Amino acid sequence: MINTNNKNIYSVSSLNRAAKSILETGLGVIWLSGEISNLTIAVSGHWYFTLKDHSAQIRCAMFKGNNHRTGFTPKHGQQVLVRGKLSLYEARGDYQLIVESMAPEGDGLLKQQFEELKFKLAAEGLFSESHKKPLPQLIRRIGIITSSTGAAVHDILSILQRRDPRLQVIIYPSLVQGAASAASVAAQIQLANVRNECDLLIVGRGGGSLEDLWCFNEAVVAYAIYNSRLPVISAVGHEIDVTIADFVADVRAATPSAAAELVSQNKAFHQTQLDTLTGRIKQAIQAQLQLKSHRHALIKEKLLNLHPKHKLQQQTLQLDELSLRLQHALQATINNKKQHAQFLHNALSRQSPEHFISVEQQKHQQLLHRLTHAAQTSLKQQERLLHNRITQLNAVSPLATLARGYAIVKDSQGQVTTDPAKLQPGDQIEIRLHKGEIKAQVVG
């Protein structure tokens, strides 16, 4: 017998409500990569779609206020990166993702990975100003960690030779692009520290795309710079390029050439130090602002879960679903009515006098055609028979004999005479020729 006194018995609504609360508070904001499918743009302006990969899928909703900020309209089959939080549509018990932002996958994924690693390393203290080492007052030997054949090493050597030829240089050749480049850079930083033959290190390369510079955004390089006993100057790409290595390094130079100028320009040492300290302060402030912003976002999300707007969004989801169902039902009803009307029209057409008249006219035309054909056939047969009879008559006709030069002689009574003995001199006779007749008198 079932015990109904159990206080843990849920109703379906309360269970969905509890599951929704767990989903929304358990993971918080997440990033998700997938392929767009089943995209529906509701009349309210909200987007409903499915994100899928090769073996799974999840329903998603993106409200009008958020999708206006994406700058593009997604298409079926497009690969995207989205940011959002898990929720549950209580009316159906469907698990779904409420999307807050969306970007095409590619650079968007790399930038998201960059921000995640940046936040993680900042929380671990790798960007801490207290850990950064000042550059030596007196620099005798410089270590350069970059590609031995790249433009960066030639620019650095050229500037050092022109500005301060006394400086000694040791090059630690490294890969700076590709899958193995991050491990190569980290290994050379560790080697330079083991050999301990330089006053500082310049780590970097020339400009390139985000993918080209990506080894300087890898954790293994960040930890190698952080654990270096030698001061490290990060000199990656152009001035607009910012990498994880720039945040961890003791000093950031905008370009490899700027790094060479920094270590060789003693007269501007104090200005350089001031700029470095200013940069560090800015980085520290930015890191603190980002940390505070992240905490503020977490608190805001918790507050939004309790906000009436959140409930309104759920109601909007239900309204949009009912609206779509109503549209489909109305369209189905209209189609059924059209089919029934067409059926009645066809049935009425089959019972119409015009239909029967048309059928009888068709029969009349067929009978008339058959009668005409039969008459023509009979007439042709009679013509052939008449022709045959004429031919036969012509074959036995006296006229045919006359045509061969013979003549028919009739006496005065009109009787055909075939014996001259029956005629007497002075008798009147009629001679019938092939063409015409002549009157004659017997003379002997």
C-alpha cells in the first residue's frame, strides 16, 4: 500500500519549479559552441532554435532585447558560440538554454578562451604587481627568445647594434607559431633561467593574426614567465596586440623593436620606468575592475532569477508557443476548408445541367462523326460499285462495237436489219454510227 503521508511528494508543477531553480543556480553563466538548427523568429522578435553537435542537441531561446545586440541574424547550419544560462520551461518540463549573447565561431571562441584563461590566471595571482621584477639598472647581456629566422630578431639586433653596441645578446631559438610553439617558448624560458647567463629576457615575435600569436596566450607560457627568476619583457606583435604573456611579464613592450629600444635607451630610463609603472597600475586596476565586474554579474544573475521580468520571460515563451500552435491550427483549418470547398465544387459541377449538356454534346459529336464517316465510307463503296458496273456495261455495250468502226442499220420501222435480203431498193434506212446517225436509201 502506498504511503501518502510522505512530505516529499511533489506535484508536477513544484517538481519543474525546483528543477528550474537547480538548473539556473547550479552552473551560472556558461559558454556553448554548436550548430544552429530549427531557427524560428517569433512575431514578438524572440529567437527560438536548437544548438547541436554530432551526437546531442539542446533547445535555446534568445529574447528580443539580447538578439538585437548580436549584429547578425543566424542561419540554419551556422556554427556559433553563445553565452547564457540553463533554465527549464515549466509548462512542458523542457530543459533549455537562455542565450544572452552570440557570435560566429572562430575568433569568438579564441577570444572567449582568452578571457577565461585571463580570469583564471588573474585569480591565481599571476598578474599581481607585487610579483613583478624591476628591470636591472645596469644591463650587460640580453636573452632573446623568438624564432631565429623571423623578422623580430633582426629588428631587435639592428636596433641594439645602432643604439648600444656594447650589449651582448644570446638568442634562444624557439618556435613561435603552431601547435608545438607554446611548449617550445616555455622550454626556452626555463633553459635561460637554468643557464642564468643573461640580465633579462625578451620574449616575443612579430605581428600576425590572433591564431598566429596564440602560443603567447597559452597557460604553459604564462606559468613559465611567472616562474622565471630573470626579468621578462613581453614583446609580441604590434601595439594593438595584447596577449596573456603581456599581463604576466614584468614589462610589456608594444613591439619587438620597442623592447630593443627599452633596454638600450638609458637616458630615458626613468621615463620608461614611469610608463611601466603606469601600465602596471592600469593592468591592476583593470584586473580588479574585471574581478568586481564578474562578482557583480553573479549577484545580478541571482537577482534576475527573483525578478518579475524572469517570470515574464517564461510567460512570453509560453505565449509564443501558443501563438505558433494557433497559427498552425488556423492554417490547417483553412486548408481543410479549401479542400472541402473544392470537393463540393467538383461534385456540383458533375451534377450541373451544363455538365450533362456537355456530355450529350460530346456524344452527339461522336455519333455525328461516326455517321459522317459511315456515309463517306458507304458512298465510296457505291462509287466503286458503280464504276465496276460501268466498266462491265462498257465491255458488252453496242456502242463499244460501233467505236471499232461498225454500224447498226435500221429499217423504216426502226427495226435493226442484219440481212440485206430483207431490204428492197428505194427503202429508207437509218444507219447508226459511233458518233451520230445518217439517213440513207437502198439503191440496190
